[in-house]
Amino acid sequence: MSNLEQTLSIIKPDAVERHLENEIKEMFKNNGFSIVKEKKIQIEKSEAEKFYKVHETKPFYSDLCEYLSSGPIVVMALEKENAVLGNRELMGATNPKDANEGTIRKKYGISIDKNSVHGSDSVENAKIEINFFFKD
Ligand code: IDP
Ligand code: MG
């Protein structure tokens, strides 16, 4: 049965800064994802705080929002069958040290905070996150 989904992906500042944008996009395309929406932007810390609101009680929340707003990012809506889970698999574990071989975070991630990419964690959140960056 067909289950075409979209998920929000962000190439984070550490990866944009190291000019990894095209290599990471190639990994998405090589794994069957279509990039259906895309823009390169820099956001304010206040916007990052809204985006990461689910983490507001975590000790790393302020640093996380500071970091996401520290430089240009590439936000994309990726489309594929079962895109949400597929992207989580392709990204790898949050901590690059724990990420499997062949994943984006294993290949490019520097540390748990500078882990190169964001991906939605559920279909419901994917819709909210895509709408956050791409309001029609
Ligand atoms: P995810 O990005 O794999 O979904 P989340 O738990 O949703 O991971 O955390 C969001 C982001 O917050 C992570 O990608 C990472 O950049 C950062 N983060 C998560 N845990 C820690 C931590 O323990 N210390 C510092 N930063 C963290
Ligand atoms: Mg998450």
C-alpha cells in the first residue's frame, strides 16, 4: 500500500558552514527522497525557541536555540514513501558517536549538539514543522 509522506529536514549551521549542503542533498536523493520545498535562511533565536519549544525544559534548550540561529540553515520538505521514519534512519542517532555507518550524522556530525541535520520525529510533527517554515 502506498504511504507517501513528507518530513521536515534541516541542514544545520555546522554543516552549511562546512559546505556540506550539496553532499547531504545528494544523500537524500540517492536514498529516494524528493526535495519538494527548499530554502536557505537564517532565523532569529526567538524563532528557534518556537521551533524547539518541545525541548524548553531541557538543560540544553538555550544553547540549542542559540546554535540553530547562529548561521545559515537549509530547510527542506522531503517526500518519499514512509519519509518520516526513512529520514530518521538515514540521519542516524542524535549523538554521531552512536550513529550507524552510512548515516548522515555518522559521516558528518561533529558532536551531539553539532549533529548536522534535523528530521521530524512523527508524521504529525512533520506537518507542524513543514508549516512552521513554509506557510502557504
Ligand atoms: P533529534 O534531533 O535526533 O530528534 P532531539 O532529542 O529531538 O534529537 O534533540 C534535538 C536536538 O537537540 C538534537 O538534534 C541535538 O542537536 C540537541 N541535543 C539533544 N540532546 C542533547 C544533549 O544532551 N546535549 C546537547 N544538545 C542536545
Ligand atoms: Mg527531535
